[in-house]
Amino acid sequence: MALYELRTYTLYVGKMAEVVKLYQEEGYPALVKGGHAKRLLGYFQSDVGTINQLVHLWKFADDAERRRHWQGLFADAAFMAFAAKVRANMMTQEVKLLHAAPWGTHP
């Protein structure tokens, strides 16, 4: 059964442009270069409701694969250099683990 991980980062007001630039120039390239983007379904920015949020959705075969993924990513020097820069812009982080409902379509 697939496991989805929804990560939501709430940024300090006025920091979205800086975070987007860091992700474009360092974060996402490090994910791709390190082979860590395979399970990424997408990154999103909030537009209405609770704003100043960066959201990303991941899909894993199971929790063991999920844990291996994050362990590998956190051991990647290029990604961790990016993470050190971007963290100062983040107010909160929320992580939700989701299972697909037994009806409808799923990514």
C-alpha cells in the first residue's frame, strides 16, 4: 500500500521569494543530482487561505522506503548545505502521512 507524505512549511512573511530562489538554484538541483527526486510528486505554493506556505508531496511504497529516502537525503552534503540556508526562513513545519482512500484516482 502506497504511503504519501505531505510536508508543509510555513514561511515568515516576505520570505517566499528568497525561499523560491534557494529551491530553484540549490535545493531542487541537489534533489535531482543526488537521485532524491524520484518519489517527489510535486512542490506547490499556497495562494489563498493560509498563505506563505510551501507544500510538497511525496509517494513511497511503504514506511521503510520513506525512512531510507530521508536518511539518504539528510546524508547528502549538497542538500544539507541548502537546508542550512533555507531553515532560517521557516516558521513551522508540518508533516502528514496519508494512505490512499479505497476509491477514486491516486497519483
